[in-house]
Amino acid sequence: MEISSGPFLNQDDYNYFYTFFQGMEGNSGNEDFNNNNNNGDGKKRRRIDSDSNIKEILSAVMLWDEEEKFENDELGFALNQEKSSFDANYKQRTQAMEEHYESNVQGHFGDLEDLESSRVKRARNSASTVMASIAAKTENSEDPSSQSSNVKEISGGHRRLWVKDRSKAWWDRCNHPDFPESDFRKAFRMSKATFDMICDELDSVVTKKDTMLRTAIPVRQRVAVCIWRLATGEPLRLVSKRFGLGISTCHKLVLEVCSAIKSVLMPKFLQWPDENRVQTIKNEYELISGIPNLGGSMYTTHVPIVAPKMSVAAYFNKRHTERNQKTSYSITVQGVVDPRGIFTDVCIGWPGSMPDDQVLEKSALYQRASRGLLKDVWIVGNSSYPLMDWVLVPYSHQNLTWTQHEFNQKIGEIQKVAKDAVMRLKGRWTCLQKRTEVKLQDLPVVLGACCVLHNICEMRNEEMDPELIFDLFDDEMIPESSIRSANAVLARDHIAHDLLHHGLGGTSFF
């Protein structure tokens, strides 16, 4: 609250009141003069009395104004004094608290330094004792084998301070040369020969050196942890029990081996084919369908994930939510395969809410086609993709003609190659069927490793257990713009016409 120290009335206010009272008295005097002309002396006396009364009133008002000003000045001075006192007390208390906490914190850190110093001294003393014991055992031992066993026993006891003992019996059985081939294939989805080949390829990247504290995990065990985790999709706690390793160690091994597979094996086993290989693929597809210039069959599937912390709506999968009757989130995997079901191109990691045509537009395959590198090559897709100059899709309108129906059947046979390949991919690597513990940013590397391992198994003709066949479910949604090229429409009609008139169309329509 602000208090004004100015006067209650200024000089103009005094003049106004003085003139006002004089006017009132003057009017009263005129009325008396008109009514009673013989009272002149009385009027003068009353006028003198009025003047004196006015002066007394004005003097009282001025005195009151002075008193009000004086009181305001005293109140303002008292408030300033109180404020100054409050500020001084606040500064004093703040300084006292800072000094108190500073002394306590310094004392606390001083105690921590003392504890750390004593801990280091104890550790050094313990190490000195162990080394002295080892030296004494070495000097007193006459048998070399006894010396070796003693050192191993003491050093082993020292290692147990750093490494928790866990059972590795299961992995030791699997790694034994006498372990049955069928059981190994069931556990790792591949033969021992294929597993050995992968270990040899990754040896230079995955190998770690021994340290003074622990022995490095062998390459075969590292690769086995990753492949068994991908094959079974079991949680990390079960992986830990199987291989006798810590949970965090297993998680780290899975990511490290998947990264090694991406950097070492993907350039060898998952790459877009060269011109000679593309021509071979065209010939093989033409033998299957009778359609020339087919360079691959394309399919997009979804991999379930845990609800992400950011951009939740982008990864929400409406179709899977409606089908499973529970909230589902996913990322997409788009793949192009050759006639053997081997991936030649993959696009991984786009949110599950994106339709297939938008995923295609984000892929490296689309960029390759935009640069003119897919000239005279058709990539076959289902009705969820648009018809373009290099993408061949079936007719999706109603009331198909016989020619169009037969064309769709041939396209369906080519599409089945890609769909079967994805079914084997998800069936062989069960981690793709369930929500994983891997973080969203690490998931594309893991999924890419699964595709590479799929190609290796397919190239080496690894048989797949019929019990692992996965029932693939991915809805086909016709894009808003299903036709992107008028030339592609004419080319598709020409292909359908040739299929019918060259006797390549089936008779199942009748």
C-alpha cells in the first residue's frame, strides 16, 4: 500500500472555499437588505462575524492537513525502518545457514575421502597378501603340476570376488562334439556346420581378450547367446540361466553380435543383386509365372513392440488391435525376395501406423528406382502398393474380366514367394513374433540380423521344422492413390493380354 505525503488541500482549494463562503454570506446579506432596509449596522456586524468564521474554518482545515501530512511521514518512516530490519535479519539468517551447510558438506566429503582412502589401503593390503601367498606357495612347491594347481586354486579364489559362479552345463552339452545334430538344430535353428561358419566369419570382430580379473567369453558362446535369443525369443533371465552369464552381459552380447552380423555378414549375404544376378532372377520368375522382367517379390510385415515412450500414436497398429482385442504397437519390415525366398532388399523400422505405400516411399528401394536403376525391372507387390512404372500389382476393382482374373492369379503366385519367405523368417526367429525387451533404437539392428541369418539358412538349404511354421497376418489396405502411372496401366493390361493369348493363363476361373 502506498501512502501519499502531499498536502490535503492546495492553494486553489483554499481560494475556492474562501470565495464560496463569501458568496453564501453575500447572498444572505442582500436578502436582508431587501427585506429590511433599516438594519444596515446589523449587516456589517454579521459580515465581520462571517469573515472571522471562514478564517477559523480555513485555519482548522490547514491544521488538519498538516497533521495528516505529519502522520503519513511518520508511518512511512516506520515502514522503512521495519523493512530495513527485516532485510538485515534475512541476510543474517541466510549467511548463517550457508555457513552451517558448507561446514556440514565439507565434513561429509571429508569423511567420504577418508573411507575411500581406507578402502584403497585395505585392497592393496589384500592384494599384497595374496601375492605373497602365491610366492610362498611357488617357492615351497617342488612338483610343477602341483605348483600350477595351487596357483590356479588361489587365483580362482580371487576371481570369485569378481565373477559370480553360474552353471554352464547346458551350453557345455550343446558345445560338445557328441551333442546330437537334431537337438542342436532345434535349439539354434541351424546345423553345426552353419553355426561354425558364422563363428568363423565373426571371429575377428567378436573376439575379446582376457583380463587380470576374468577370462573373456569365447566367440562360440557369444554367438550362441545371440542366436539362441533370436531363435527362441525367450526373456534375458532365461538366456542367463542357459549360458551361465549375467542378464546384462547377455543383453550386451546380443546387441554386439547383431551389430557384427550387420557390419560383416550383411554385405556378403544381403545385398541388391548385380546385373547378372538380376537377369537370373528374371528368368526364374518367368518360368514360374510367364511374366517377363520380374526382379523381385515384395511384402511388408509388422513386428510387435512395447509401447514407446515417445510418438506413441505413430506406432499404434489399429488393425492388429482390432484383431487381437488388445492395444498393439509395431514397426514395419519391408522385404524384397528372389525366387528362392532370399532377401535382396529390406527396409526396417518405420512406425506401424504407416500404410505399405508410405513405407515404400521411405525405402532405399524407392530411391534406387527414382534414380533410374530399376529400368526394365518389375517388383511385384500386393494390392496395398500402388501401381507404378516399376511396381506391378494386381487389379483391385470389382467385376474383373477373365484376363484380369488370370493376371491376378499369376501375381498371387509371385506374391506367395515373398509371403512364404516372411513366414519362414518369423517362424525360424521367434523373437519377431512377440514384444521384445530391446529398445526401439536398437531394434532395427536386431531385425536386420534376423534377415541376414534367414538368408544364410536359405542359401545353405537349412531345413525348417514344420512345427515352427508361423501363421502370417497382415491386412492389405488399398492406398488412396492406387495408380501412379498411366504407362504402368497400359503395360499391365498388355501383360495380362499376353498371358491369356499365349496360353499361360490357367483354367481355374471356370
